[in-house]
Amino acid sequence: MNKVKIVFFAGIATLGLACTSTKSQQVTGDRTIEDQVILKHAFKDKFYIGTALNLEQIWERNAAAISVVKAQFNSIVAENCMKSMYLQPREGEFNFKDADRFVALGEQHGMHIIGHTLMWHSQTPTWFFIDDKGKDVSREVLIERMRKHIHTVVGRYKGRVHGWDVVNEAVLDNGELRKSKFYNIIGKDFIKLAFQFAQEADPNAEFYYNDYSTAIPAKRNGIMKLVKEVLDSGIRVDAIGMQEHNGLDNPALSEVEKSIVDFASLGTKVMVTEMDISVLPHVNPNMGAEISETYQYKNELNPYKEGLPDAIAKALASRYKDFFKLYLKHDDKITRVTVWGVGDGDSWKNGWPVPGRTDYPLLFDREYKPKPFVKDLIELAKQK
């Protein structure tokens, strides 16, 4: 692919696709031009800057997107291809083609590689929970299926994938454990067992609990209780992942900050794992990422089909800056900030919770050009 040389003027509109070549760097004082305009360089002493990749990007079929990934980010996570329904669609039949490609891409470009996700109530194949007669399997059978899946997947990438989302979204907004199939058949021990099996497969990787709407006080407390129980049993939880699927008005930054501080008080790292900021009307402001909640399309729920008004663009910029100020304030606790997609056109928010909408939730637009406020985020990092 062609590499695009960066010329940095007063605005970031000239940034284009961002530079992937180190040969065109120009030194200004003790900083290169790249250091001034590249996210991963600006935040290199603070935390990893990551993004989620879809299959088009993993297989490098989208040249514009992958150019941005290589230039701007130093951590990657697969949006879907490492979930159990894709890795083991039928019992004992593993398909690692896409996952192998994802890990190889990360290694090729020196990325911090995240595996997502080992155990989740959603996107787990039905066979996991039933026998050949369609009845729920026993506790012992499901535990063995968990063990085999986790050992096989984590073991395959031992020493290559740096961290894993081991358990995803096991706590409800009210702080209670989700009554998933894993919970109903095994009990709450499935969470501890998942972390145990992952650590058996690769003792040197990091292992995370990951969830959305972590700023809701009851949910925060439920997550802390869960993680503390695992830690007290002698099993590691290296970090708590705050997904951060946010809106322009919700959640309150003060509650996000409290979650960062409280989670870190357990002795774990804190990571922002799936960040996006929707500008669209939200039917339920506390929905976070509860994918079971969907709504019919209405025109009034999709007001920006033809582009983003200046006032909304400014509100989005302000919101992103406020979050990054908060993350920088707590860069002693936060070790990674990952945005959930490369460009706006890739975002899952275009299809959820209402299908067929046009959202603008990411750092790069539909042409993979950086939004004007990206330069402000870089300035914040330089000032810290």
C-alpha cells in the first residue's frame, strides 16, 4: 500500500491517513513530526492505545483502515473472530484461520495483542450447554467443555497473546450475577474456574474481567465483589476492563472516576477496553452494551444521516477530551485505552441498539481521516 507523508499545520485536517514511514520524520527540538501527530507516540509513556479489528482489516483487505492501524495504534483486539462461536462452532472442531491471521498481524507490527473473549453468555455456540438429546448437560460436562476450550485456545497462542478477556459481562446493572447458562448449570464458580483454566494454559499472560456500564454504582460494587472473591481464592485477575460504550451525556465522569479508583484499590490494573461515544438518541441511557435490547428503526432516532452538525461535533470533541483528561489523570492505574473500531463506518453502533442508523462514535471518520479533536487529545498527552 502507499504510505502517506504527514505534514502538520495548525489543523489536523492535513493529517490524512497518517504516516507509516520513519524515514520521513523531521526533528523539531527533541520531538519528531510523527511524535506530534501520532496517537501511539503521544501516549507511549502513559498507556497503550488500541483499536478493535474486523475481518476486512485482519486480512488487510481495507488498505486505508490498516494504514491507520499501523500508524496510530500499538495494541489490537479482534472484534469477533476469537469468540467461541467462531473458534469452536461444533464440539471438538476448532477453526483458527482468522485468529491465526489476527495474531500474526499483531506480531508483524509489534502490537500488544489482546484475546477477546473466552467466556461470554452471548456468541457461545448452543452445543456448549446441551447433550445429544437437547437437554442441559451436567455441571461436570460443562466444566470440562470450558476447560478444553480455554486450554486449547489460550494454549495455542501461549507467549504470543499478551492478555485475555477471560470472562465478559457476568454482572447485571443491579450488581447481581447474570443468570447465564454458565451460571445456571455450574453456579458462580464458573468465573473462578475460567480464570484458573486460562492461567493453567499460559501462566505468563494477563487475564481480565471485562464489562460495560461500570460507572453504575450497583454494578461497580457487584464487579468488585466478584473480582475480590476470585482474588481471595488465590487466582489472579490482572485487570478490570471498563468497556466505556458511552453517550454525550451519560455516564457522569465523576462515576467513571470512582470506578477507576475503586477497581484499582483491589490491586488490579484498570483498562478501557471498548471505547466509543455515540452521538445518537439512546432509548435507554443506561443501556451500555446490553445486546439483547434492540429497538425498531424510527427516523427521529437517526437524525444525522447527512452529516454531523457543528454543535454535535463540538459536543463529541468535548466529551472525548474530558474522558482522556480523566484517563491521563489516572495513568498510574490505567494501562490501556482501546477504541472499539477504526473508523466510524466500522462501528457496531451503526446497527445497535437500532439497526440502520448513522453514528459517529470513533476517533477516525468514514474515510479514516482523524477528526479535528484528535490533535487535542495528543496535546493533552504532551502536557501531562
